[in-house]
Amino acid sequence: MASSSTQPAKVPEDNDPLGDSASSAADDDEGWNDVEEDVEEDGDDDDGETQQVISLLDDRVFPDVMSMLVHCREKHGFDFLGVRQHLQLDFHGCVRLVNFIRQRAHEGLPVSEDISSSDLDHEQYLKPVLDDDAVIIGLFDLPELTPPDAQVGGGGGENEALVNDLLKRNSELQEELARVSAQYENYRATVSQTLDERWGDVAEPAESSKAGGAPEKEKAKGMGGEGNGEVKKEDDSKSYWESYAGVDIHETMLKDAVRTDAYRDFIYNNKHLFAGKTVLDIGCGTGILSMFCARAGASKVLAVDASAIIHKARENIYHNNLSSTITCLSGRIEEVTLPVPQVDIIVSEWMGYGLLFEAMLPSVLWARDRYLTPQGLMVPSHTSLWLAPVADPVWVADNGPDFWADVYGFDMRAMSAGIFDDARVLHWPTDKICGTAAAAFKMLDLYTTTAADLQFTAPFSVTLEQGKNEKNKDPVDGFLVWFDTFFSPQAPADRMQGVPLAADAKALEWCLGADGKKDQDRVAFTTGPWGTETHWKQALLLFGLDKEDKDKAAKKGDNDGKADAEDEEKKDEGAEVVEKKEEQGQQEIRGEITFSAPEGNARALDIWAVWNGRSQTWALR
Amino acid sequence: MELDAAEQQLKGMAHSEQHYFNSYNHHGIHEEMLKDEVRTRSYMNAIVQNKHLFKDKVVLDVGCGTAILSMFAVRAGAKHVIGVDMSTIIFKAKEIVAVNGMADKITLIQGKMEEIEIPFPKVDIIISEWMGYFLLYESMLDTVLYARDRYLAKDGLIFPDKATIFMCGIEDGEYKDEKIGFWDSVYGFDYTPLKETALSEPLVDNVEVKAAVTDPTAVLTLDLYKCTTADLAFEVPFKLSCRRDDFVHALVAWFDIDFTACHKPIRFSTGPHTKYTHWKQTVFYFKDVLTVQQGEEVSCNLLVRPNDKNRRDLDIKIDYKLDTQDATRRVEGACEFKMC
């Protein structure tokens, strides 16, 4: 997608102003000291090297600022001092105004007196448009600003006041300079990293933030060389992530309000937890969670992502004036060098389809063990997996093997081979759920969970719905799997003990307080069928035919073609299947479910279930 | 083993090519195409209703997929059909053809059209469903044209044999705001760096017919008997005349497909005025909003060409100009898009 080849080139370019601003500010440091000395000596500009003052609005050159400003007022109708008075600009503000005008003039845009404070409220205007702009230095020579309510004529001691004022301004500028320098450090680290990457010093990143909302077609594309050798896989991941440099997937995730609101609410409702803290955002994507944390008062946020989207994140962060708080690092979390030994909080949106598909959770857990302080906070703190039995014969007829049995009069059953082997990602209607209860089969406490825990076998039990409509006549068609996510504000006293949460806690109930109203500190969301649809939807594990059914189906396939009589028989057989299931009187389904990563592909997910004497495996790919 | 060899061959290709072919290995995409009734039924009617054209003919199916078109051709009386597809779906197609008792009538060959040899020196008819989004995106028309030049007998037929791209101006303020304006403020943050990217990606989606503000205009007509791959990079100026006082936020493009060789010509459209197809329509947002009055004309220039690096991607440039007496509404601009 959006040519990743242009992006690396583009980003440093876009960031250049920042770099320039920082370095010019550093260069000008001395210059300002000079000026200060001048003022202290005699307040006179004549120290030998008279600078040429270039007009703000054309190419004319003047010996001093005042005559230039008079020219601008008379020739171009632009009253610099008037604007300054109107906006009550201090020295700092005047610098911005000068650069704002120069920038517009440089771009060939018209300059009018209709300028508002917000026009000037951009850091970029602290950066001189002209090197060694004599106008900026000359600003010290301008007459004092008249306070809005005071009348002209301040009286005696004017010089002393001026000096004090200038000293004050100077210290303000020093602070500004320190801030900009810090920003520049971030930028420099970024640039050197980008260059390292471009020059091939660092292996090209091969994994990234999220696969969550991948459009299906893209998904298929990304699976290029699945099952091939190790080296090959790296290559494929690379092109896979290149294909995600586009905005679609990020738009889908940002517009998933269930997801994004949950992170926002937790972070903004718990500002006390973030104030002054160092936060690590793993798989930052467009940088949204990092920016939430920065707005919530975090003193430092490290945003890490291995995909090319990090370049857009950096731009976003810069545009939102958060570059001094947030540092973007491009690469795998296991490989990047963090500028701090420890972090207080880890924020990550790592969840994939079926929770663990393509998951980056092992990376998050690795970072937790490596960087999180003992009392540090995990955001989110817990996730749990759920399952329910489903039945919808109409849907199965349209999307199961029957569809392929007759396609425009042709038998295409060859296409249905393996149709039960893959889990399907879709949003399932609640009225097609045929169990009275859903089962929580796995709770992950993200303080204590280890990578090894992500391959597990867990028991489950669900009760089939009774006596409601004719639903219980339908055989069960499969299991639906989804997950809940919890954000607990409680940090563990001892991380090894984790933070307690009932194994069957339901997201939508847990985040309510004792009074049944929304608890402000707790946030949780579900991706289940009863919640608002999310981009994760649910995973459907469709039951294959039992062995007996399979035999019949095979027999039927063999003596294919004898029309009507055969069709009758088919109907009978269908009825038999239903009866058989009823006879067994399966009021309850008990079993075990196993999540594991297939050998040689740690990012895929295999789900294996054993229940009521049957078993089946599904793959999420 | 055959499958292994095919996979080996795929591995040797450039990534973009691999992705293209591999994306067709999955069931889902074939299911979507087969379930697209407008598409599949039009092909079926064009072939099966014209037995007089297919009887005893040798037919080549370019990009045969599940071989549905090949089987239609056999049903229409073809002497023999050769189906060619690079994707490994062709091994499923072989099973399907066998199960339907047509194995002796249909020869399926896995490989690139340009690299394989077919067991006939010439064919009488070429059938192919080669169209992509915006007709030309990820399209295999160049492969069809290759097959035409290499194999089609003199006076041979092509199904379909005509394709036309149309464009018109649409009022789409609400959706544009949702898709493009969204990036102005995301949870209170300025996300404009992503706005440029969003603007440069044409949107494949369904447009309601009531959104049309201008008359549609044909911007490209391809006669498959005559056109060459050079025609797939084109530049065309055109004018859109406004039907009512409204705003124009975007141009929408769609295509019509004609089977003119049929006894009774068959045509289907993928436009906003007709039934849904999996191609939907393609929307190109302008940076500006045009405020138009009934009877005015918007002058446009469309430039389309395959991307230098990946010929299945498209680079598209649209210039637009609203020239009116009313200086306040006069607008001129250009947008560049990339379909990839």
C-alpha cells in the first residue's frame, strides 16, 4: 500500500524544521548573550558590525528595524507595531510574528494585519526563517509595549525596567531553549536510527503493532509464503507490514470506539496514575495511546513500532506539540534501545483475532519483564476468553459445504475441502446462540502471565438452551469464541502475586460500581456478541461432520447424479442427523479447549476442542 | 507434486506477483466472485444462450479460477476448453471439472499465460473475467491481449469484447467528512499527516445513485479486438455537465461490460444505478469542494498509468476546473491517487 518507499524519505524532510529550529536556537544562544551585553553597556546597536535589516514584505534593505517597519506600514499598509500592540506580544511573540510574516511572504502568501494569537501559536515560528535575521535582533530596540489598560508614558526608571524585563525574557528563552534542545535530542536519536535503517545497519523490521482489523483481502495477500523456511518468513512479514503502511487498518482501529474509548477513558479517568510517569507504548501505530498518556500528564512516553506507520506517528505527535514528551522508536521492542532503564507503565493494544492470533503479547510480556518497575502498571491488566455454542442452519447452508454442492448447476464440492479447518472471523447475532450460558475458559492476569501460559488447555462447560422456540431442535453448529479486556487501576503490591480478578468476571458488569453506575476508575470492554460490534468481531469454530455423517456424505458423493429419488434420500438423511443429536440429549456440552501456535509459525493460532466424545482443530490464519 | 512444483514457481516470483497470485488461492475470494450474481449470471447467459457460437469450437479461458466459465462453455457445446491460471486454485478446478464429468472436454494448465504452451495452435473463442476494481486495477487484461495476439484465430471471438469506464461528479459531503475529515481531529488530536494518505487512496465503495450531480461520461472504451497494452496507460480530457445546483466532492468511476458477439447483446454495469457487484464503484475525492449550478460544466482531465515498480498498481491523476462567471466559485485543482 501507500508506497513505503517514499515514506522514509519523506519523514526526515518533514521533520527538518524541527531539527533546524533546535540547532538554530543553539547557535543563536551566543548571539542573544551578545545582545544582552550590548544592552547593558549602552543600549546602542552600534557595535561596529551593522547588520542589514531586510524588509518583512519585500526585498528592500534598511539600516535599522524602525525604518523598515515604517516602510512596511507606508508601502504595504502593514503596521507591525500596531499588530504587536493589538495582540500584546512580548519579545517571544514578536519573534513568532516576524517568522510568521516571513514564512508567508516566503510562500508567496498575502500578509494582512488580520493575524490572531492562534496563528502564531506554533513552535515552528520560533525558528528563524532568515538566518541571523537582523529584525529579530533589532526587536530589542523597539519601543516598549503599552499595557492594554495603561496609558502611554510609563515615567522614570524606564531603563531599569527594560533591563529587568529583558533579563526575565532571557531566562524564559533559556527555558525554551532547554526544552527545544531536549526535543532536538529526541529528533537526533530518531534520525540516526532512520539512517542506520536506511544504510542497512539494522535489520529491516519484520513485525509490528497490529493485525487486528486487517481487511480480508489484504490478509490473504499478506500470507504470501506461509509455511516456508525461516528466512522466507521474515521476508513475507516485511512485505506484509509494508502493505499495512496504508491508513485503512488504522482508520478501522481508531474508529472502533469500543476499543479506543476504553483506552482513552482509562487513561483520562486515571490521570493521577500517569502524572509524572514514564510510559512505554508497545506497537504504537499512529501514536494515539501515547498521546492520551502525554495529555494525561506522563512525563515521558516511549512509543515503539516496527511498521512504517511509526513515521506517521512521529508526524502526528509533532503536529500535536507532544514531541518533547513522546519519543518514537522504530523497530521491534526486543531490539530497540530504550533511553531509560525502567518504565512505570506499559500501555499496549496487542489483542488479535481470537485474542491471541498474530498476537504480540509475548513481546509485551518480554518488555514487562525487562523494563517494568516492580510496582509498575499494565494497561490493560487482564484479558479473558469466552465461548458459547451456536446454531444457525440457514447460515451454514449458505456458507458451509452445501453452497459448493451446486454452483450454477455444477458440483464444486472440491472447494469445500478444509472448509471446517479454519476459524472464521465474523459478528454473530445473539439469537443464534443456543446456550443459556457462555463459559469463561481462560483468564490472563497480565502481571503474572508468561509466554508459556499462552499455550494452554482449559476445561469448559455450557448448557444448551431449553424450551425456547424450536432452537433446541437444531443441532449445534459450532462454538463462538471471543474475549473481554479489563483495565484495573490497581497496581500489584507484588507483581508475582498479580492483581486479583474473578476468573469469570464479565467486562460489562465489572466496570460498574456497587451502585450499578459506571465506575470511573475501572474500564473494561467485551468483544462478545452481546456487546457493541468491534473490529475483532468473534471467531466461529464451525463443527465438521462427525465420522458417521462423513461416511454418509462420501457415499452420497460417489453415486452422484440420480436426481429426484436421491434428493428424497438426502432429506431423510438430514432428518436422521437431527434425530440422532436429539436422542443423545445433549443438555450440556463439557469439554476442553486448547490454544497453541502451530510449529514453525508462532504468529498463527491453532484451537483444538474435545467435547462430548468429539474433537476438532481449527486454524486462525 | 504438481502442487509443490507450482508453489516452488510462485516462490521464485517478485513479492508483488506472489501476493497477487496467492491472494486467489483462498476460498473466500472465489466464493465472493461466484456469489456475485450480476457477474456470474451475465457470463453464463452470454455463453449458454449462444450455443450457435460455441458449438464445436475450441475455447481458451484466461485466468479460469474454479473453471466455472470453462464449464459454461462445455455446456454451450464447445469442442474443447483450455483453462489457464497461475494460482494453485487450478488444482481444485481440476477436481471440480472431473466431478462434473468434463475432464475430457477441459484441459487445465497451471502457469503464466505468457510462459505455457497450449495444445492447440489457435482457438476460436477467448473467454475471460479479467476485470479489477476501476476496471484496470490488478486487472489481467494484458494477459488476455497476449492470448488474443498469440492464439486467437482470424475472426475469432472474445467474451466479453467491450469495456467502458464512466465517471460522474457526486455530492458526498457526509461520507467525505467521515473518511477524510476524520483525520482533522482524532480524539482531539491533529492527525492531518494521515489525511494526505487518505486523500491519495481511491475508495472502493458503493455510491447511491442519488449522489450523482453531473451526467456520467465515458472516459475510456476498450474494444478488446483492437486495443493494445499501450491503451491501458491513457490521458483523456472530459467535461461533466451539472444536473442541479449542488456541491461536488468527488468523482465516482465504474465500468460496463459488453458481450457484443451474442445473438442478443448482453451487457452488465457496475454503476451506482444498478445492482450490487463485488467491484462496487471507485471514488476519487477532490481536495476542494465545487459549488456548481445546473447547466455548468466541470472540465476534467484524467491520467491513468500502471505504476513503474508494480505494473498491477495504478497511478492516477485528475485535474478539475470549474470555470464560471462567479469568481467566488471558480475552482481549479489537481489530485494524484495511487491504487495499490
